[in-house]
Amino acid sequence: MTARTAFEKAAADGRAALVGYLPAGFPDVQGGIDALRAMVDAGCDVIEIGLPYSDPVMDGPTIQAAAQQALEGGVRTSDVLRTVEAVAATGTPTLVMTYWNPVVRYGVERFAADLANAGGAGLITPDLTPDSGPEWIAAADQHDLDKVFLVAPSSTDERITMTTAACRGFVYATAVMGVTGARTTTSDLAGPLVARTKAATDLPVGVGLGVSNGAQAAEIARYADGVIVGSAFVRALLDHPGDGDAGLRALTALTEDLAAGVRRA
Amino acid sequence: MSTAPTRFDADERGWFGDPVTGFGGRFMPEALVAALDELTVAWHEAMADPAFVAEFEAILREYAGLPSPLYHAERLSQRLGARILLKREDLNHTGAHKIRNVLGQALLTRRMGKTRVIAETGAGQHGVASATAAAYFGLDCTVYMGSVDTRRQALNVARMNLLGATVVPVDSGSATLKDAINEALRDWVASVDHTAYLFGTAAGPHPFPSMVRDFTRGIGDEARAQCLEQYGVLPDVIAACVGGGSNAIGLFTAFLDDEAVAIYGFEAGGEGFDTGRHASTIHAGDPGVLHGARTYVLQDDDGQTVESHSISAGLDYPGVGPQHAHLAATGRATYLPATDAEAMDAMALLARTEGIIPAIESAHAVAGAVRLAEERPGQTILVNLSGRGDKDMETAMEYFGLNRTEAPR
């Protein structure tokens, strides 16, 4: 299983792929599984499951709040893998997005093995760059997993070449210089970054950070292979505390809007 | 200032020891890598530039009041049965060793053409030092401070405001030092083109552990020369407190290749191990990645950072500088816990015998010296008195019950 197939399938339909993110264990483990499956049903092509972490330096207030709620609810790394298994069973490529220390603590090789056993497609690593990740690269290659590293507007061409050469699945382009969180306008840094990345690799390039509606998704889908949405999904659930059905309805409506957006470009 | 290498330096990518099983490195978002690379180059160039080094030394001398004296604490020595020498960093401008680091980093910031600095602070000492350096160099300054700490340390918030800095209370996570670092990093990702991050300790991603060490190693360079000049010998043992570890690495570096000198770091033992409320990261933590470096981390079975505890806010950090992790792993230095109670006893002891009120952080090193003197009667023990205790009087009042006219026992 690799996320690349989902990008290729979308490209064959003449559109960008929609990549949706939620942290595991939010609002609780089963609620998270239900939410992620609703996103699959409503049109997400690839799923990213966040591993809640105590010190999420790349996340803005929205995802921080969800991760903290998940941790306070007692979510464990094993629950994250259980969530992967339940979502991957839909056939949709499912990756884990995680800060590095929880993987170190679990054991890099053991994590790779258990992720592969759960049907996971691979890892997205926001605070691990390929030059610091030889242990993960070896384990991922051993277990046939995707390695999704990030490129940023501040990355030199040399680093983009190095990073994309180490990626498998797709390349994650962070569209803004800043943390995660929905923004009212899309970034003018994203287009040039995608162009520089595509000059270095044949892998699909997904753009993330800041997308919250179908119109923004359509705008990014004009030049990127995938549109990555996280905080807006989290917000949809945060806005309906204690009312799971309303949360799922909001999540489904948002997914449908974004899925229409990536088809409109 | 010395830039001489030791046998315990990092490689060019910031690894102390093997680049997988050793400590340090750089575990950071790609968005910050270019800035960290730029900083690494600027730091190397500055350290090799005699004009930069001369200006740094002149500012330390004329503005910060350095070199600090090495003082033979005779009454304390008599009491403990060993020769106790105190490196008086408590006499520095702003009251602690931290002024060395911030003046170095702020001078480098100006050289790099950046106009704004950000910093994290726990108790507020590094925040005050950063605000001071920013005022000195005319830089904008924003300090991130856990909202729990802004309430506990209102006086330091006022100091930073008076110095012209903006203090941003941080409510996320545990709302203490580690969360202030997280928030400063989030700011930096969005502001890195014009902003420098004045990191407050010898931890974090490469080049911070080595760069902060370079700016603080004057402590040990001075102390070593003073000891030889004043007493004609090297100390038998040196001691410092260790939170992130900047004062300790600042003292240790000059002595690392002096094999006859024993090196001790004293971590915050808090209320004791069995209580789980401590900050003894090397002694009780496990290897992991926190704030950009592989080091010892207080963490649970899933790698979630565990909250640390110490009566001294400056040692209350669940990680530690990676070079200390390396010195511990190689056996070159020994790290032991000193509890809240031992530190407070040492604070009172130093106040009564020498008329010096140490910072509670530094009192952990004094507490260590009390123990070392028992094991090493008659030996020369050099202690880094890294800061003064004015900021800690509220804690001392509460701990000792000082609102009365006679001295407590």
C-alpha cells in the first residue's frame, strides 16, 4: 500500500487528491475512528492520522487543543495503531503524522512493523528531516512504507533535491512559513514551492497548512497534486462538543465541499 | 575568549558521540533548517573573527562586570572541612551567568542583520537577560513565558516590561518553560527571516548547544586561570547545577581535558525520586528527542514528556543539554540529584557563613559541594555560584517562614 496510488488515481480523473487529517483519540478513540471513516465516505482520497504529542511545535491552537483533549482522554500509541487499522480497512491509504519522540520511544523498527501490520501506508514526519532520519528510512524500506518528508518555502533547492530523493508516496509542501491552522487566504509562497519541488521529483506534491474550504482547495488544486486539510476538520468537531452526530454531519459537509473543490480546478 | 576544541565536542552536524546512539543532532521542522544553517555559518564566522571576539569581550568587561571573581569561602570551608572556591557569577549584571549567553547571541543577531529577538523563559531570568541585551543593542524583543510562571514571577515580568520587552503568557500544555519553548519555536517558524531566537540554555537543535557553550565557557576559562594564579593548583573537583545546563557546560568546558579534575553536575532532585516530583533528567530520564535534540528526557512509556518539578524554576525542565548527556554517557562527568530540601539548607548555610544569598538553582551546586566535602576532606572544590538569590526571596520567605524578626534555626 502506498499513498501514491491514490494520487495517481485522482490524476487519471484529471483532479487533485484530497488528503484529510485528524488526530487519533479525538474526541475519543471510537469517535475518532467514526470521524475518519466519515471523511473517507465523503470523499477523502488519503487519510493522515495524527499521533497526539505533548509538545507539538508545528501545530497551531486548533490541533493543539484536539491533541491535548486526546491525551487527557488517555490515548496511547497502541490506540493510534488501532485507529489506523480501522481506517485502512476501508482501502483508503492511511498514514500516520507524528512528531519523532513517540516513535523513538516505541522503537523505530517495532513501530514500522506494527504500522505495516495495521495496514498503514507510512509516516509523515514534521520534525524529522531525511538527513536526521537514517533509522526511520531503513525501517520504512524494510517494511515497504511511505516516507513523507516536508519541504518549506525556506528550503534551498539543494535541500529540496535531498528531501524528495528520500520521500516515498508523496512530498508534503508546507505552503506558509508558520504553524498549522486555517487561514482566510491561501499563501502566495505555495505556487513557487510546488514548482521548485516538481522540478526535483516525479513524486506527487501535496500542499498543506491553512486550507479550510472548497474555494481554497480549488485554487491549490490548479498547481498541486494534492490538497491537505487538517485544522478545518478538527474545527468542525471542536465546534460541536458533546454532540457526535452534529460533528459528523459538519465533517461530512466540509469534506464534500473540499472534494468538490479539488474537482473544480 | 577561548575557542579551543576539547575531546568532547560535537561533530559538524551537532552530534556528541555517534550520530544515532549519541546525543544532540537536529530534529527540527524543515522550515527552520535554513535558519539554523545560516546561524551555524554566522556563529563559526563570528568566532573566527577577532573583531567580533574583541567586541564581545569588551562588552562583557565594561557592561556586564566580568570577569567575575573566584572567591575562597573561608568560613564555609572551615565548616565543611574542604577548600571551597566560589565562581561569583552572582555578581554579574542582571545577577547570573546568563548575561554572557544573551550578549553573545544578541551581538551575533546584530551581525546577521536581524532586528528582532525572541526568547523563552521559566522563572524569568533568561527573559530579563534577553530583554537587557535587546535594550543594549536596540533590538525588538518578545519573551514567551508560561502563564503559570507569569503569575509566580510577576516581578520579573515587570522588569522585562520596563526594559521594553513584550511578554507573552503561554497557556498551552502545562503552561510552563517547555511550553514557552514550544511557543517561541512556533513564532520563529513564522518570523525567521527577520528574527533570531535567543535560546536560553545549552540545549535545543544544533548549533545551540555548542554555540551557547561557546558564549558561556568564559566561566570555566576564567575560573581555571584564577585558580592557578591565586592558589597555584587546579581544583580537585568542580561542581555546578544542571537544568538545561548552560552554567554547568560554561564551567566544565575548560576542565574537560584536565583528567585529574573530577566534574559533578547536580540536577534538581525535587521532592525526591519516590515522589516522582523531580527534574533529574540524566539520573532518571531515558534517551529521546525533545526540542530538537536527542538527549535524556523525562517521559512516559509512550514518549510523552512528563512534567518536571523543582523548587527552583531555572532547573525545572524535563530535558537537558545534549553535551551533558554525552559527558554522562562517557563517564567524564557525574550527575547526581540534590533535593529541594538540600538546596534550601545550602542556601541558608551560604547566607549564614558567607553573607551570600545564592539563587536556589545555584544552591543545588552548593548542596552538592556539602556532599563532596564529606567524601573529599581537605580537597579543593570549585563551585559555580551561577546566580544570586534576590529573585527567590518570596520562595525563601515561604519555605523558611521568614516573616519574623529573629533568625530561623
